[in-house]
Amino acid sequence: MCNKCFKGVSFILKNIAIIGAGKIGQSIIKGLLSNHFVDTKHLYATTHEEVSAKEVAERYGIEASTNNLKAVENADIVLVTVKPYNMDEVLKEIAPSLKKESLIISSAAGYSIASIASFLSTGHKIVRMMPNTPVAIQAGVIGFTPNEALSPDEVALTKELLSEMGLVEQVTEAQLDTITGVSGSSPTLVYMFIEAMADAACQQGLPRQQALALVAQTVAGSAQMVIETHNHPGQLKDDVCSPAGTSIECVRVAEDKGLRSAVIEAVIAACQKAKS
């Protein structure tokens, strides 16, 4: 098992609590455990129901329960991954049991650092982050914002921890709402796009599973081209389009049906929802 360190601090010896191990919480658990970044005996999770807590414990080999206070009392890092409308209740509950030096990381969309701090003692280390579900396979995107209580070394440590789950960018708190729309919510658009392309392939005669496999790889490969070549996607699009060919015909119909506009408006709507 690896023993990753940052400036002498061993992550594997840090006690980490995941409060609210739903879809995002479990994605984070998978990401942290995937490369043995943290030992299972140092990871504790909670859920709202006993049944789901038992499922989480069995699935990941960690301790899990419905007891938030037990989870945080010895935790060095507390990741709160509950819904925004549950944050007041959860923070009010766990605040008396938090260690003064513990790091609080929240993934609640639109729930400000100031709101978190209002439940905690002065000087508490707080980080807001916005992950997306691909963190479960170490292919996520995470934006994060620390408060002023974190030292530069602690900010770097936080980024190191989150980097185990994908691409990490430090942004301003205001920019987190944009990260929510662009990376947190937009995988839904990508999944819908893949499903629609596979539907078309199926209508044109390909078996469903074969269609899904081919389309998913097409999307993944195209995204990798953007990442690795550093070329503008418009340039890569032009490279595919031959005069009077199939690709430019595809572009013509997509533009006619408003694909670009629909995507822009959908992402803006998600960003505005996060802000509200």
C-alpha cells in the first residue's frame, strides 16, 4: 500500500469522514480508495438510513453508520456531501464534536463558506468544492475554494488530496457556481448526447450494446484529442469535415436543430440555478 505524503504529512494516517454518502459521497469514497490513497480503517461514512449505511460498509469495506457525531469526533478531514437544504441541520449537529484543527470540505452547491462558518468556531479551516460523478473513476473535475484559515501548505495538501480523483482547479467562490453548471451538472448533457447518438446508430441497424460502446469511445476519444493536442475544438471539427462529405452534413443538421444553442442555454441555466 502506498504512503503518500506532502511536506511530511501522511495522508494514509489521516482520519477522513464522509457525511452523507450518497452518489457524490460514494464517488469520492471510490476515488479515495482506488489508489489506496487512504486506508479503509481511516475512512468513515454516514448515511441517513441504517440500510444504506450497511450497504456502504459492505461495498467499500469501511465503517459506516447513521451516527454523524461518531464519524467526526476523531476526523482530521470532514467531507460534507449532503444536499444544500440539509446543510444547516447537519452543521448544527456536528459542530460541537468537530476538532478545532479539522478541515471541513463541503460539496453543497450554492452554500457559501460564510454560511458554513456561521455554525463553526472562529478560525476553522473550510473548503468549498464542486466535484462531478466521474471522480469515482479518477476522471472527475473538481473546483475548490479555501477560506483564509488555511495556510498555503494546507491549500496545497487539499489540492493533492482532491487530485487523486481527477482534474483540480482552485477558483474563487463566485466561480464555483460556474463550475457547478459546467462540470458538476453537464455530465448529464454528455450522457444524453451519447444516448441520442446510440439511438441513431440503433435505428440505422447497429445492435444496442455495440452502438453504445462505439459512441462512448467516440466521445471519449474526441475529448482526449482536445486535451492532448491543445487544438481548439472548432479546428478539430474542421479537420474532420471534407467538402460535401458526411461530417459537414452532420454539422449542418446539428446547427439547424439548434444543438449549440441548446447546450449553451442548458449550461447557463445550471449555473444560474447554482447561484440561486
